[in-house]
Amino acid sequence: MGRKKQSFEDFLATPKAERTSVKFPEQEFWRYEYTKRKFFIDMFYSISKSEKGSELPFINEASMKLVRKRINELCSVVIGEHIEECIKVREAFDLAASDFAKMANVPLKDVLIEWYNVSSEDQIPKHFYCDVLISLISGYSQWKYKGDPKYDYLYCYKIGGAFVSFNPEGSSHYLAAVEELHRLSSRYGYYPWVMINPKSMTTVYLDYRDKGAVYDPVQDMFLKQDSRKELSIYTNLASRDGKQYFEEEREATYYCYFNSIAKDFRMKKEVDNAFWGYSAFKKQPTKKSPVYGDITQADIQLVVEKEYSKSIKSDFCKTVRDSIVAYQSWFDDSYAYSKDSVLSLDSALVVGRDQTLFETRCFGLWMWDKVVFQNASKAEAMREVFNIPDPLNSPNPLFDFRFNCDERQLRRDFFMTQQCVENEKIVVMSKLS
């Protein structure tokens, strides 16, 4: 008698599954803060026309204001083109909220705060226009890629029958502004208006030390397009109506085709077979494109170029499995609750070997901010660490956990942060040794 198959609910209760829900918010918070800093550096070079050197730039408050001004100008141009539609949408929404408040006999203010998903009434206008911008950028993405699911990010803001949608016939200034906002969103994976206010690491550290782990939910994320193609292995997909957005097969390239929505699709079997076909291709590459699977019924085309260097089965299979899971979850929400999906999220979203403490990342980013935003040298930043007064009047310096460390450890903290900012992601300390 075979081993009883573990249910999805049982699997979620395991330490492996729980690790994702615990670790992911923390790591996503740091990705967010690292990406904000990289965004400022890139925008600084773009606006100032300076040449990028080997040393970190000094971005003073005036330069930060120029970056914020540039983003605000782009947003204003886009919103300005739709101002009449925005007024209608807002009026329809507020009217619906008013009717509900009367029917439920509750204050209108409370209904508006709940419906707009904000913490106070004065946040409503900003929240509303951010939603409109998200709708327009997503609409532009749909228009640009003509429904290709690889770039799908549909967010249509509809209230009370009114809606705000991208206008491909708009003015040249409008089209240029939408295109730039979309470019920045897809480049960094977050909307640009949420990246212009990096958090103070002093505040973050105090919140963590005195209140426990405090992470703001990372919202307003966009599809980071270069995250779907790395190491010369990537996927092309079919739309929900079956239209294939596949590339034409090229010589000396390995192609796999999966019908991942089919009832008889077996993830492990299909991925393993794809790997063994790839292994044979690596040993004896031919001009003719080797193919695994049937293109006629396929909803996923996996492309492995000859430059792809990894031959370890686990690396190949992880990349393929993650791509299949991402497509299945997009195609039908029910796939998001599969065991394959949880395993994929665990490996894709959480850097499993990351043992860096939260306070260490606070400290490293505090030094980085000191160098880049306040023009201190690395040596000056490290010396100041021991003289930062604790806002709560503690007799010890703020980052007292580093008080007895030597200079090599402090430089290691700074270098780790620099690598995280440059790569816009968590970098494991052991890889920097």
C-alpha cells in the first residue's frame, strides 16, 4: 500500500510552507527599500546627465526634489488628459458610498475610508488618483503587447459604470508620459510614485526594536519584465482563448511545449522529461532545433538558448516549474492554491539561505544612506555609528549591537548593502565572502 498523499491543507501546516508566509514580508520589505535607492541613483544620472562612475554618487536633497518633481510632472500630464473622466468616476463612487451609508445608517466618512481602503479621509484624493494611474499604465501595457499574457497586468478601475481607460489617440505629451511611467514601472517592479520616498532606517530600526517586526505591506507592484527572462531560458505563453504568442523556432535552440492546463498534466513528469531532453541537446547540439512536447496543444513554449550554462537538474527544473506555476496561476486563480504553487513561491520569493538579521540590514542601509544622501565618506559613516544618540535617551548608541565590532565587519555590512541596492534584491552574506 502506497504512502498516503499529503493534503494541501496538511502541507500548509508544515514548517516549509509556513516559512514563506513568515519570511516573505520581511524580504519583500527590503527588496522594496533597496529598489527605491537604486531608482534614485538611476534617475539622478538620467536627470543630471552625469556619467556613472565607480564610486557612489552624492544625491543631495535638491537632487531628490528634482527626481520627485520629474515623477510628479509625468503623473500630472497623464491625469490631466483624463480629468473629466476622473471627476465622473469619483462622483459615481461617492454617490454609491452615500447611498450605502444612508441605507446602513453609518457615517459617510467611515464608508469612504473603508471603500477607498485608506486610514484617514485626507488620504482619499491621493489614493484615488494613484488607482487611476495604475489603471492607465496597465491599459497601456495591454495595448502595447496586444494581449500577450507574458506582459499581462490588467487593472481596470471601474466604479458605478464609469471607468478610466488608456487612450492611444491622446496627445503626444500624454503618450510620452504614459510610456515613461510604464517603462519605469516594468523596469523596477514598482510604480514610480511609490519609490520617491525611501524610509528612514533610524525609524525602521526603532519600530523593529521597540514594537517588534513592523513591515508596511508592499503595494502598487508591477510586473518586472526582466524577471521572466534570465540565464537564456524563458517562456512564451498562450492567451486564455488559446492564441499562442510563441516565437518562431531557431537553430541550435532547445524548445519545450507544455499543455499545462490539461487535466492529465503531471508537473514532475513533464519537467523531468524536459530536462533529459535538454541534457541530450547539450551533449550533441545540432543545427536543427530539438523539441520536447506538442506545439499544437501547447499553452507554454519554453525556450532554452545555447548560451544557457546551467546543467544541474535542480536549477533547470526549478526555473521551468516556476514558469509553469506562474502561468497556471494567471490562467485560473484556483491553481494558486496548489502544492506546486506553494513550493514555487517558497523558492521564488524567499531567499532560503538568508540568515542576515533585520537590524543588520537596517544598519547597513543607514550607512549607505549616510554616504549617498548626506555625502559622508564610508569612514565617517562608520565612525558616526558609535555616536548616534538613541531618541529614547538610552545611554547606549542607537546601533549598539555593532558597538564592539571591528572595521572589517562594518565594511562588510556596507558592502552587502551596496550589492543589494545595485542588484535590487536580497544578497546572501555567504556569497560575499
